[in-house]
Amino acid sequence: MEDLITMGQKYVMNTYGRFPQVLVKGSGAYVWDSEGNKYLDFVSGLAVNSLGHCPPIVTEAVKEQVEKLIHCSNLYWIEPQIKLAKRLVEKSCCDKAFFCNSGTEANEAAIKLARKWGNGRFEIITMKKSFHGRTLGSLAATGQEKYQKAFQPLPEGFKYVPFNDLEALEKAVTPKTCAVMLECIQGEGGVNVPEPGYLEGVQEICRKNNLLLIVDEVQTGLARTGKAFAYEHFNLSPDIITLAKALGGGVPIGAMLAKEEVAKAFQPGDHAATFGGNPLATQAALAATSVLLDEKFIQEVAEKGQYLKSKLEKLQEEFPQITKVKGLGLMMGCELSIDAAQVVKKCLERKLLINAVGEKTLRFLPPLIVTKAEIDQMVAILKDALGEIISNY
């Protein structure tokens, strides 16, 4: 493993703060490193491996498709792409789908569509502490200076207002505004949950001012929060929805969904993606969504989410250093009064993978197939790690 890491440091660009593990195998909620160590995975590829690692339904679909047709151009109709579009449209409030390769590409597509629809109006209001991707357009939409400062000047036309502040949003609207773009739950911003009535208020402001409501469901979408889409918790009807992460069951794919009156602003030549919606990716996504969009499966996720939350709240009673438990479904966070990174490190030593967002928040994104026994195992390891840290203070 040390040899591989040394090789990686020599040849791979230094764009990630990586842990000193080389992961080589996965099954269900577990992964193994190159030295045979087994880890319980509550990161799941940052919400990508929602059906766990190497889910048989996806791996079999990919094996079959690889022998039929891996790629062809979108100059021609693609059968699994058509079927996937139908499934996503029928499950959502939208009418048309565009496919790409990632969440940031889906958000780029949404930004372009909103501006084309705006017919001269181009400003998009987004939220502080939001995260919409790393390409220049989606980075400009991301309301976090720490991601932006090294890449100025960014594309113009974005304004940022605080999450949960309707008054600030209303004041930010100008005759140039065409859309509001947000996450129902801010993931990278700290697993921030909206206050009651906030998102409904955002929708009302959009309707009153003839603005598009763009909901970024890249992390929250496809059962993660205990609903097919997170916007369903809040009685929203977005004009544009973006998806990625869980959509392909581990295979890279992104999607933008839009209502018909918005989607028709795009005409041939306005936007494209060479690999977007190719046969391999869409066949994988068809397999993954056959489970992720199943109502019984979604209900089970909601129940396990409540179980995870209750276990974290019980742990909070024992450790006042956990100042807040927040989230929906199996997208949970714990705010801490201590450094989150040291907790992640202590858990890693105990063969548990969790994630820190910011300096003081732990994020839990287990595969949606996680069992209650595995949740108990995670909480026991977290308790042990916190106990060691607190005893050394």
C-alpha cells in the first residue's frame, strides 16, 4: 500500500487531501484496502454508492451492456436513455430530461437553460454555504468564497443570500434575475436543514417574480432523504431539478430535468455532452433506479434514517460535545464543539469511514442498504472514538 501511495504522489495531481488507504474492493456497506483491512463505509463515495458497493443488479446490467453497446453518439436515439428519461420524468414533477456525466455538469446545464429561458434576464440567486460544483459556472453559483478565491474572475451574474432568509432573497431580486438555485439540504455547507416554511416561501417569491426555481438534488436525490426527491418534503414543484451521484449506482452519470415550458428553450445545438446518457451509463442507471425509486425501498430508507437520528441523539446525551444532530433520512450531520477532523481520524483507526464538512460537522452518508445492526456498529465506534478524544482534553 505504501508503494502505491508513493507512486500516486508522484504521478497523480495533488487535488485531494487523501487518507493513507488504497481501497481495492467493496461489497454492500464495506470496503477493503490493498492490505486486506475491512472498513464500514458511512461515506459511500459521497452518496454515490447508495445501493452499496458493487450491487448485483447494477453489476449484472453493466456486464450485459458492455457486450452489446458501450457508447454511441447522441446524434442517434439511445434505448436505455429513453427509458431512463421516462422513469425520471414520471417520478418527478418535470417533463423532459437531459443527460450528462456529473453533478457539476448537470448544474451547468441548468444555468444555461435558465439563462436561455430568461431571454435577456441572466442573474441567478444562490445561497451562502451552498455547493453546486467545481466547473467555473457551477463554482460561480457556489456561495462559498473558500472554493472560489483562487479562480477569480469567475463568470458574472450570480448573487448570494443567506439560507433560511426570505427577506434577503426578496431584496436580491432585480429585473435581471431569471432564477433561484438551491439545495433543499445543504450538504457540503454542513448538512443545513431549512427552517419550516422557508422553501415554500422561496417558491412563492419565484412565482411572484416569474423566476425559475432550480433545485440541486445531486446529493439529496433518489431516496437519500427518505423521499424519491428531497423537494417532496416541502411541497415544492421545481422548474428544474439536477441529479447525479446515486443515479448510476456507482457509474458516472448526471441529469437535468425540466418542465416542458422551460425545457423547450433548448433547441438543437444549444447544449450537449459527448458521453452524456450513453448506453452503458443509462443502463446502469436504469438498474439502480429500479430499486432507488421503489416506494417500499424509499420507506425503508426513511425508517432507517429515523433510527440513525435517534441513535445519534442518544449519543448526544452522553457527549455534550455533539451540539446538534440534523439532517433527513440517511443524510445526517452532527455539529461538534471540537474539531471534526480528529474524530474522522480516530474512526478511521477503528475501521470506520465517516466524513467531515467544515471544521465542526460530521456527515453520515451510509449506503441506503445499510442495516440497523451496521448503524449500531457505526455508533459504537463513534462513541469509542469520542471517548478517547474527550479523555485526552
